[in-house]
Amino acid sequence: MEVNVTREPSEEFKVIESLIKEAMKLGPDFGTREGVDLARAVFNQPVEVPEGPVKVTPCVVAGRPAEWIARDDAEPGKRILNLHGGGFTACGLHSHRAHAMWLAEISGCNVLTVDYRLAPEHPFPAGLEDCEAAYDWLRENTLDGRQAAEKVFVMGDSAGGNLTAALTLKLKDQGKVLPDGLMMMSPVMDLSFSGQSWEQNKESDILIGPMSRGFGQHDLSAQEKFDQSLYLQGQDGAQPYASPLNGDLTGFPPFICVASDVEVLRDDSIHFVEKARAAGVDVEFQLWPYVYHVWPVAGNACPEARDTLASFKDFIDRICAA
């Protein structure tokens, strides 16, 4: 199913958008060490956990800091591994808690968010290895002890969407049990930055546009800077675990993917969805107007995020009922 969403921006969304525009005037550039430090300072600030039906419990999973997010009455066998975005270099538990809490509340699933290792201190494939270890743990354990999962989903935004797809490719190659479903928000699928939307949407993308500083097919020096100095550090960016668009998607689990028509990563989603459908994969795809990159991370803060996460809940329900 493909949905081209048509609607007008909500007032709540407009407020969030204006705040992002102000923050982006700082101009963090993910292609430099200074930009990474600034992005971490902006996005990694501690955030107080609001009171409500969902509890957030700090834990350690496979040697990495993590959070177990669930309602008291959550079904123990239904679990989601949440892989945060942040350009492989920034963000973490605090920055990506809101949408995990909201999805845990409306879906009744247990959500595990893992603080995987970041580049440039820990280049590819360190973060992917941490995600695989967390996935293996989640399949066999709850916060309270060993218990096999009934249904496991993996959710990721941006770089986390890349890791969601790359993890699934790696699990498939190893013959491990695959997730029952995937949920991806504005995923990074092609580290060659070859999509036309990198150029077409560099002005309309209020979040990544100011940070990209010429990423894309018309500025290979920026691409090379990113590849060599930060995430890949000289490794081949075309390999499927780095650029899942280049992977064999045969036998992939069902997934839902959402993207914005005005973001630079639009074509990454479109091309991945097209390839998956050609391989016979069950895909739901939503292309939204006007929204910024990974808008569902806002959680309960605006209708656009709530409605998208509600579609994730419906996807989970469909897979669980099958």
C-alpha cells in the first residue's frame, strides 16, 4: 500500500518547525568533528521523563546503555527494538525517547532503545554490531528475565533506519530469525548520496539541508569527507551493510516506511521501497508533504507525529493478527 498524504500543517507542527529553524541557525555540519560535537551538544541534552502510564527503566543490554520502555500491562511477548538516528555520530536515549514512549503507550509493546556506539570514535560496523547484539538479547529476554519473544519489530529513523535495514540483511545472511516487521522513518539507504532529492530538496529540508553542506552527486568532496573521516573511515560505502539499497531484499520481512516529499532523503525511501516491492516484499509506504526529516520522533507533540505512529501501531496489529 502506498499513501501520498495530503493535509495542512497543524499549529503544533508549525511551532516545532520554527524551533528547528532557529536551532539550525547554529549550522552543525555532520561532515566535521566540530559539527559532530555541536550536534551532540544540541541533541543529547538530558530530557526529563514525563509522568504517565509508560515507565522508562534504564538498563544495560549487551554491554551498552539502554532503556526499557513499557506500560505496566504491556504484553511481554511483543517487543520493539528502537534504533535512533543522528547521522551515525550523534543522538541517543534522550533525543529519541518521546516517540518510543508514545508507541509503547498506544501499541502495548515493550520498546527497547539501545545506545549503540557512535562514529567517529567507533566507525562502521561497530554500531551495527551493537544493534545485532541488542536484537539477539531482545528475542530471548525481557527486563525481568529470560523469556522468548512472540513478535519482534525493529524501528529506526534516519541512520537508525539504515541500521534497521542493515541489521535485517545481516540476520538474513547469517540464517537467524528475522524480525516480524520493520518500521522505518526517513531512512538513509544509500551512502553514495546519489538520489536526486539531495540536490532538489537541499533548500526545503530544514533539518538535514543546513547540515549536509553539499552532500550529494554534485559535491563529491563532501561525500568523500563524510565517508573517509567519520562513519566509514575509508571502508566501502557501497557494501549492503552500509548502503542497504544495494542489498538482496528477497525474503525481507514486511515493513512500513514513511518519508517527507521535501527532505533530501526522499529518494532513499522511494528507491528502497521500489526495490523491495520488486522482490515481493510486503511494503506500506507513506510520502508526506511539508513535514521535516523524521517528524514522528516528536512523539505526542503534534498530530503529524501521532498519526504516523498510529499507523505504526496499526501495522503492528496487522502483523500480530496474521
